[in-house]
Amino acid sequence: MIVVSRFRVPDEDGTAFRADAHGALAALAARPGYVGGQVGRNVDDPSLWVLTTTWENVGSYRRALSSYDVKVAAVPLLSRALDEPSAYEVVDAAGSALNERGPRELG
């Protein structure tokens, strides 16, 4: 699964945001199930930043968010993300089953 978190950061806060984003990425990278991640900045609008991470599965990502180190280093930054969906499933060309819209069974 892929997590894409976008941020609108004023120019004067860019240096501090960059350090905070890399700190958040390091905390997430230390968690089980982490596959990879990057910090990026939009080439046309330098105030738009992105933090992307890839996980083995959604459970790994959710468990990572509940760890103490991530709550301290990453959650404050992630709470500043633009209010939009951020979790995506990987879609392959082979036509594997995709997540479907609808209620989930809890059992």
C-alpha cells in the first residue's frame, strides 16, 4: 500500500518543514512493514510538499502510527497534511482484485 500526504508550507517554513519531514520519515522507516519512502517538493509550486511511504499492508501502516516513536516524531507533522484521502492500494496490470466501496464485515 502507498500513503501520500501532501502539505502546503509557507516559503519561510520550508527549511524547518524539510527537517521535520525527514524526522517523520525516519521514525516511520523504523517500523515493521515499512518498504520505502520519500520527501518531495513540487517543481511548479515550491510551497507544496509531499511525504510518500510504501508499506507491506494497511495493518503495518496503522500499527506504525500507534507506536510511541511515530506519535512523537511523525504524527504532529502528519496532522498538518492537506485534508484528503492518503492511503492507496497498489494496482497491478494483472487484474488482481481491487478494494471495493462498501461496508466492511467485522468478523
